Amino acid sequence: MTLRLLLGTLTALAFHLMFGWTWSIAGGIIAGILGSKKGWLAGGIAVGLSWGLSVAHAFIVASAPTQRLLNLIGGLFGGIPSVLIPVITVLIGVLLGIAGGALGSSARPLVAPPFVKSMLHLFRWIVQFFEFMEGKLMRRPPRTTPSILQDAQKTAKALPPSEDWLDQGLEGNSE
């Protein structure tokens, strides 16, 4: 569960910062794809957490201007207390994440196998890059134990072909 929340939160935060708040639904979709059960909940938590981090960042970086903005917005919407504005904002993010998580959870049978295959390719590239950089920076004797990549490939081949094979591979047999 923590891996899908982490990936969903990071995706939602990255898309929110790069393309705008409407694109943060992508984090909910990713969290929904990675979880077969309660994907909507994982999506809501992931996007809500990323929106909460954005609000917390605004308070940390510029607390006085943020508080003035919240007072102004609260006054514009009929005198809503400024404390409720961040709560309402994060609640909207949670609702957007729930929608994305439900979409990702329902699209999981179509998307998950190619998605996992592409993530394994990305993981292989990252491992090869770090092994290359490690070999360039310091010379070491040849490796006698299997590499992380070989372990990951063995694990990927050993996954059962059941409906929730992704959850068994990521979380073990937690059920």
C-alpha cells in the first residue's frame, strides 16, 4: 500500500506543479492501477496528500501572504473562516483523487501488464546507469553475487498469473 501511495503522491505532485491542478488526477489513476482493492481510496489519499503538501508548502514559504489570501477568499465566499479554506481545498483534492483512483482501478486489467513491463524496463535502465556510474567512479572486482536486476527479473518471472499478481508482487501475501 505504501508503494502505490508514494508513487501516486509523487505523480500527483509532479503533474500538479508541471501542468496545473486538474492534472493531479493522474496520481489517483496511478494509485488506482497499482491497487486492485480499494483503488479509489488509494487515489483519494495520494492526491489529497499531494494537495496537503502543496498547502503546507505555501504556509512554510510565505505564511503572512498566504494568510492574507485565505482571509480574502473567505470574505469573498460569504465570510467563511480562513481556517476552513485549506481544508476545503484538500477535500477537493481528495474527491479528485477518488475519481482518479476509481478510474485507475477499473482500467487496471487493461493497463497493468504493459505498465509493469515498462516500469521493469525503467528499473533495469536505472540499475544499469548506476552500475555504469559506479564502475566509472571506482574500479571494483567483478561481481560474484547476482545483481539487483537479476533478482528483480527472477521475481517478475515467478509472479503467479492470478488477477491480483501485482499486489502479491509488491506487498507479498498480506491478505
